[in-house]
Amino acid sequence: MSNRIRNNVIAFEPVNERISKIRIKGKFQNMTLITAHAPTEEKEEREKEGFYETLEKEYERIPKFDTKIILGGMNAQIGREEFHE
């Protein structure tokens, strides 16, 4: 992270192993970035629902006038794809 941005960081909050937030002071308004990495389709339904509930709750906690940006993998899967005949 550049020093210019580091000096403008208001807060950083790791929410859990899949979600974190950083709030940055802007010239005209502040910005909150949420990084989120959703569980893959093969995970339990309860885990997926919990992830999206937590993401929504954290989004709603962002101050009203902040610019809000969500970044990350929403159900991405890393690795080699297996082909079945």
C-alpha cells in the first residue's frame, strides 16, 4: 500500500476468514471497500447463507454517505477442473 493511501486509512476490520473492510478518507467523501470471497457451490447451504448474511450486515454498517465497493470472488473456485466422461 502506498504511503499516500496508508495515511488516509481510517479503519481496517477483518470480519472473518472470508470478509474484511477498509475505510479510506477521501477528498469529498470517504470510501469503504469490502473484500469478500464467497464459499463455492459445493459448500453446505448453511455456510453459503451465513456468508451472504454477514456480507449484507457488514454492508449495512457502512456509514450512509461513504462510497461503497465490494471486491472479491463471488463463488469462484481455484484449481484444475476435472473432466468426467
